[in-house]
Amino acid sequence: MKKILITGGAGFIGSHLTELLLTQGHEVYIIDDLSTGSLDNLTHLVDNDHLHITNGRVQNQKILAPLMAGVDEVFHLAASVGVRNIMENLVSSIENNIAGTAAVLEEADKHKIKVLLTSTSEVYGKGTGASSAETDDLRMGETIKTRWSYACSKAMDEYLAFSFYHERGLPVTVARLFNTVGERQSSAYGMVIPRFVDQALKNEPITVYGDGAQSRCFGHVKDVVGALVKLMDHSEAVGQVYNIGNTEEISIKELAEIVVKITGSRSEIVYIPYEKAFKTGFEDAESRRPNIDKIQKLIGYAPTYDIEAIVSAVVAHTRAEEQVAVGV
Ligand code: UDP
């Protein structure tokens, strides 16, 4: 049994990680400012005596320091998330990601607590068209295009983490998460699967941005959190960065069609130009696919959910939630 801190534990991914660590018998501490996270994500766990939740920001040293002093390791997930959310809150997103990670690393360093930092496939920027490997160069767009500020802020978080590792001997591992989806992901911050599922279940138009030829690989959150825990537990992962994601690539147009098929919706699929969907200088990544050789070699990582299984799980969960909401 370990004492484990999860920053951002009330978020979508954090709540699934919390569930897994509690199942494994650990004492779990969460710090979350409930900005994009929600206690609703933890409703099914709050009665567990091994779960301790603190409402606060990681930048608040008075709150973070005592929590960090008592734990064996920290999963740092707290960050600004969601392309739409970030595009609408540019300054605070950059500040939040960089200051938050700095605070966590500084505090962890005082006790040399192992840190797993969740980063993002966004750091690969425009990519190369092929799958992205950890050794690839990062290709961001020009700074005037605000889209890339999120990618840069997370890349800076990675630099900071590895600087603590090299200069101060802090044990850190970085996980670059590709599109992670599943039950409880909110549609409020722009993520495509919860948005499409919500639209389909309401028989409203499904909003594909651009021509829908852009593609992504969607990984189920349960596969992802399993990998995070195995990385944390593996001594060879210290000082390393790993991609986590699914390698099955799908265009957003095909995704919309799958959502319509699985829900049996009457929704039509509509195509919205990027200029209409986003206010300023938006540039979408055309494709994003992880090379997962490195993590496969280390922990035998192999995703277990394909896209149909993922969409079916999200649809079933969303339908069940709606029934609860209307008191059926
Ligand atoms: N997308 C879309 N319609 C939506 C929301 C997103 O067509 O209502 C597209 C978006 O432009 C991107 C893809 O779906 O090409 C994945 O978007 P998401 O925000 O989920 O993840 P990310 O952009 O970080 O890959």
C-alpha cells in the first residue's frame, strides 16, 4: 500500500486513475481546483475511506506542501485542457500549465518524491504525417497562431521536469497522452467524441470541423490509466518520456458516421469551416498517431478497446446518465 497524490484527480482521466489506484489498495489523495474537473466524476468513490479530496490549486503552496510531505509518489495531471477551452482562455492556460507544474516539481523535489507528469501528443505539433515517436523533433506553428501555445506550455513542462531530473536528481517520468476518451469525458471543453455523442443522442447536427479528413487515434481511458500506473512502478521509466495511445487511425468524418451508426441517430453530419468554429488563428493537426514501440517494450502496453468499443461505451454511459438526470 502506497500513499499517492493525484493532482487533477477530479478530472476525467484523474477520476479513472483514482478508481484504479483505490482498487489496488492504495491511499489516494487528490488535489483539484474543480475548474474543468468535477466531484461528479468521483461520486461513486467518495464513500471510500482511502480517498482524500482537497479542493485547491497546486499553485497554492500552503495547500500543496502538506499534501506532498506525506505521500510516496505523485501523478501530476492538473492542467488546462481541451482545445476549445484553451483557445478561449489563452493567457490563463499558459500560466496555469507552467506555474502548476513548476509548483509540483519544486515541492516534490524537497522530498525527492517520484513524479509522473502527463503531457500530450500536442507537443509533436504539426507532426510529420507518419506516426510520432518520442525521439522526433517537435514542429510547432508560428507563435502568432495561438493554437500552439498549449503545445509549447506542455513542452516547457517536460523541459522543466527533465531539468529537475538532470540537475537535482528528482525521479520523473513523462507520459505523452494521445487523444484519450471514454466514460465521463465532458463535452464542454470541445473534445470530439463526447460532443458527437451528445449531438447524436439529441438528434442535433453533428459538427465536423473542416472537411473531416483530419484523423486521430482514440485511446480508451482505462487502457491509458493502466499504463500510467505501470510506468510509475517501473524503475527504468525514470528520466524517460513515453507515448500512450491507440494506433488505429480514423478520420473525423468516419468517426461521425460511426457515432450515427451506433446511436441510431437521425442527426445529419454538417461541415463547419474552422474560421467559424474558432475565433483566432486556428490550425488543426491533420493527423496524429503514436509510435508505441517504446512503451510496448517496457510494459507490454497494448490497447484493448477499438473505436467501435469506445463509442459504444461512451454512448451507453451517456444514455445511463441521462436516465438518472430525468429520474427514470
Ligand atoms: N472536432 C470536430 N468537431 C467538434 C470537435 C472537434 O470536427 O465538434 C475535430 C477537431 O477539429 C479535431 C478532432 O475533432 O480535428 C479532435 O478534436 P479534439 O478537440 O477532441 O482533440 P485534439 O484536437 O486535441 O486532437
